Amino acid sequence: DLFYRQLPKVELHAHLNGSVSFETMETLIKRKPHLIEHRMTAILSGQRRALHECFQVFKVIHQLVDSEEDILMVAKAVIQEFAADGVKYLELRSTPREVTETGLTKQRYIETIRQCKREEVDIDVRFLVAVDRRHGPEVAMDTVKLAEDFLLSSDGIVVGLDLSGDPTEISISLILQVGHGKYLLSALEKAKNCGLKLALHLSEVRAHGNVCKQNIPIEMCLTSNVKGQTRGHPCVLCTDDKGVFCTDLSQEYQLAASTFGLTQETLWMLSQQSIGYTFAPEPIKQRLEKKWVELKQQIL
Ligand code: 5GP
């Protein structure tokens, strides 16, 4: 539907490699035909996968995206696709990787994404450096230091730190005393103290966390939260992994609208309120607010 695409949107939760589209994936597979047997790179609509299977998909994508050239291509394509979907502000997150065979370093990984900002598309892109919890506290600390260097280099593209990675693998890492949140606290504290904004994945699995252990109920007032934003908890619609889950942000808004019977006016309010929850500096937020007001006159 045209309205959902035209609606200016803010995307705050998008993992780069999970956002790679089917088309880009085809190009990558052509480049690396020896990986052709691993064709499961997306979960098509109607299909469901257990969480650990989703993470298998990421492993395949990581094999396909393993050089500076690949990163550049996928990041440009993903940004372009979000822009074409009406996203005006995008926070991309990605785990810097090093690949000896291709000479990719973590530094170059971040640098390459940073270079992707393209003047000709109407989208503001910021980057969150991701820590994969499975890699333990030392890697986490190194990643924080790297992110801090980029934060200080002050073009404002790197704004924060993400903590992600397969939570179902956590029990193994717990035995090794690495991946559990407690052991990552000092890295997260350092990140916070140096001015990186934090976006953490928490409570994705039943196995750990007090909410699950003590059976604390989560109170969900969906309609109230969406319609009565002032009283409800802040709520931002996001895609997570648009490539892997075969969706886009317009579709997520459409889904919310049809599920809760939201009007175009409410949807507009929902997307506009997301501006306040970005990690962008104040002047950027003001610029986005202005854009929303101008576009509203044209579209609504
Ligand atoms: P990348 O960081 O390589 O750009 O994107 C893929 C990675 O994002 C995955 O390997 C995983 O670490 C993280 N990721 C993507 N979706 C999810 C999710 O739903 N939960 C968690 N915990 N991590 C995720």
C-alpha cells in the first residue's frame, strides 16, 4: 500500500547481515559458487524457525559476506533499500569481523560501513558497533575500544554499542564463563562512560534471567501502548533482520495497523515519536521533526 511506503519512518533495530535482501544474496552466491549448497539464507513468509535455526542462517550469510568488497556492497544495498522503503533515519548495527583469508580486519569492517553514507539518498545513517556475546569479555572490551576510537573520530556516524549474538548458545559459554551478561558488564560500563549509547538484546530465551526464573508476568497493554503513547511504554516498530525474515518496515507498520486497527494519523504519530528515541544528536532530531511536519502536509 502506497501510504505505508510514503510514511516517513525511523528504523532503530536492523542488523546489517540480517538485512541483506534476496537480490543481494543472489549476487553474493554467484560470486562464491562453491557455497552454492547453502541456499538457506532467508525464512520465507509463512515459515517459522526456532531461534537457533535463525542463527544458522547468519552463519551462512557470514560465509557469503567475508571481504571489504562484500561489506561495501551489502551495506550500500541495505541503505538503498531502507531509503526506498521510506526510512529517513536508520541505525544499522553490525558485528565487526576479521577474516584472515580476505585480509578483512575489524577496523576496516567499521571503516567500510562508515564510508557508505551516500549524499544522493535521503536517509540519515548511523552505526552501532555490535558485540557478539558468545565471544566473551576480552573480545567485548576490544570491540568497545575500537568503537570508542570511531566515536572520537567525530564524524558522528558511530553512535553506540549493540550486544547481540545467539542467546541459545549461552549455556555452553556459561560453562566456559564467557558469554554471560555478568562477565560483559565491565565492557558495557566502559562503553557507557565513553559516551557510546547502549542497545542490548535481553531476555530472548527462557533459560536465564529473573523474569523467567521467578515467573514474573510481563504486562502487555498493546492497544493502550500504541494508541496512548503518553501513558503507555515507548514503542518503536523495527525490522530486526529484514532479509532473513523477508519483511520491511512498511510491512511492519501495516501489520500493526491491521492488528490493532490503527488510523493513518496514529501511525504517523507512532513513526514521529520514534525520532525521540534515536541516538542522534539534538540538531538531527530537530531536522527530522521538521521533515515529518512538511511531509505530513503533502501525504496525509
Ligand atoms: P551482523 O552483526 O553480522 O551484521 O548481523 C548478524 C548478527 O546479528 C548475528 O550473527 C547475531 O549476532 C545478531 N542478531 C541478529 N538478529 C538477532 C536477534 O534477533 N537476537 C540476537 N541476540 N542477535 C541477533
